[in-house]
Amino acid sequence: MLIGGIWQYTSSGSVSGISGISSGIDRNYFNGSRARLLALANNIA
């Protein structure tokens, strides 16, 4: 699903260093610039 340039491509991923989650980790792709991502993360978009 694509929402505002962020696409969740799996809900069963894994990330090194994160354990104890039996259902998996969401893995996402952002289709935009680093500046846009930082603006979204800091709620200044």
C-alpha cells in the first residue's frame, strides 16, 4: 500500500538486533528525498 510516498512491502521482515517479535517487522520503502522524509519525521511537512 502506498501512502504519501511510503510503501509497506512486507509485514514479515526481520531486522538485525530486534528479537522477540513473533509476527515479524513491517518493512517499508520511501519514494522521496531524504529532506522530505526528515520533514515528515519531524512533522514539518
